Amino acid sequence: MSTVERRAEQLDTIAAVLPMERRDELAELLTDQDVETLRHLVNEGMGVNTLRALASDLTYLQAWALASTGASLPWPAPEALLLKFVAHHLWNPEKRRSDPQHGMPVEVEQMLRDQGLLKVVGPHAPDTVRRRLATWSTLTKWRGHNGSFVSPALKSALRLAVRATPRPRKRKSARAVTGDILSKLLATCRTNGLRDIRDRAILMVAFASGGRRRSEIANLRKEQLTVEAPIFVENAPPLPSLSIHLRRTKTSGGESDEVVYLAGGPVEALNAWLEAARIERGSVFRAIDRWGNVSKRGLEPKAINDIVKHRAEQAGLDAAEFSAHGLRSGYLTEAANRGIPLPEAMEQSRHRSVQQASSYYNDANRKGSRAARLLE
């Protein structure tokens, strides 16, 4: 068995975190130590989405190193190689018109495009470069080395390169799915068909639970749901209630078991789906085939995004303006619009950064402020 074949066989054991349709290509790009590192992280219980992102960045870094230097990534990487990475990915389009050598060399760019690893036209987004450098730094530490990732030269190069490649910062979803938008999406789930029942539950649960991430909704399991005592409201029937144990999330610690609560309509929508799909254990939200059969496997995170876009299109909205993340930003924006205190909203959304969460509140308050209505 060749070295590449052996790596491919090892990659089979971590299929959940890698794009396995490209297994053979990855086996050629990654080194034995790369594969062993990924397998170790899988065994350590790192989150699937984090592992996928890390594996994707590692694959790109290795391919870039081979294309630009003719060799695999050295560990630790010299400062000069880190600076080369920044120079290849953050550059000024105007300067490149007069200097073809500015930025990523044409032959390196073509090799990465031929492998399907480079798709952007022009310089990379600064956040992408920072993320890949962070991945590179993390992998360096896991190998027991100290890198030059905090060197003054690298920090200066990044700062200057970002200035040379100005990009307007965009949120993950151009428009927040606030209460009024959510009502329009839910109005498209008007029948008693399985898809409508499922999508209604997905939209309501994802929004009401604090704007859960698409991976958290796609990976939700029946075992994470706990029925709670009904909530009594004056002059109204008791509201059904349940708790969702989120387990490990993007911002929680490895041993954390964070909990959010649902009451009323979202609980009723979720129970209607569980009953209609006859789900007693395992994945909560599942695929439905053309004959109406419910799969035993949970949805992929991308499917949550597709559902939001599909419902937006059905509602007569521009689907390109919406994504699953719009449910997350929409929850905080709606909370701000309704005067719910930021700490209370963060308890449900589980945001760790007050600065990030408060940005939605600031935007909502500014839109209705007197300063924005000087010429009413």
C-alpha cells in the first residue's frame, strides 16, 4: 500500500469532518502528521464544524505552500513565509495593474484554481487571511512549536495590507429576520404537509431559542429536549414549555451544557413536527424525500440555510438578502425593538461578546432615534 493510499484509508475514519468526495486529493496534499493531528482532534471531541473549518484551512495552507515554495509547510514556519502568505493574499488591485508581480504570482494562483481551492477573484477578505493564520498558529502550537504569529513585522504587514485592500464589512445575512419578516416566512408554511410542518418548527425554534446557529438546529436531537412545567399567564391558557440543552456550542467551554428555554407557539410547532414525523429519538429535524418519507438522519447545516432562502422566495422576498444567520441577528434586533434588556436577550442567544450583541441594539435604536428624524 502506497503512502497516499494509507493516508486515504486513515481519512476514512474521520469522514464526518472532511469533504470525502475529495479524499484522494486531500491524501496527496496533507502529510502524515496532518492526518494524525486531525484524527487526534476528532478523538478529543472538538466540534464538527470547527474541525471542518480547521481541516479546510489546513488543506489550503498545504496546497499554497506546495504551489509557492515546492514543499510542504515547515513547522514552525519562518517569519518570511508568513509574510509571503500575507503578500500573496492581501494586495492592491490598482498596483497590480502596473506591477504584475504584485500579489499572488500567476502560476501559484493557477495551481490553486486547478485544485478548486481558490475561487475568489482579486485579494482575499482580511478576515479569511486572519482566520487561516490563526489556524496555522494553532496547529503550530499543537505540534509543540512556537511560531512568529505575534511578531511586530507580521502585525505591521497585516495592518498595511488591510489598508491596501479596503472592503466594506458585510454581515453574514444582509437582512435580519425580524418579527415581521419571520411572520411572512411562516405564512408560507400554511398546509398540514410534512415539509410545511417541519419548516415552521425549524423557523420558530431557531428564532425563539435565541437565534440558534444553523449547525445547532441541524444537529438538534430529541435527547436534548426536556419538557418543563407549563407557564401560567393571566387570563390565558397555560403555555407549554421545554428546555433545550445545547451541550457544546461555538462559544461555550468543552464541559459546558448551556440551556435555553422555549414556551408557547414554538413548543407547539415543535411538538406538531415530532408527532407528524413520529420522531421519538435521534435527530429532530430530518430530510423528507419526494414521496414524503422522513429520513432517519438529521439535516445538514446547509439545509437550514436553504430552507430560509426557499421560504423567503415563496414569501415574495429577495432570497439573496437572507440566510440562516438572519434568524440570529433578527432575534437580537427584534429584542431591541421590543425593549427587552440586552443582558436578558443575551441569556437566550448565548452571545459571549457584549460588543457584538450590542451592535444590533445600537443599530435598532439609531434607526428610531431623534437624530435620524431631524427632517420628519
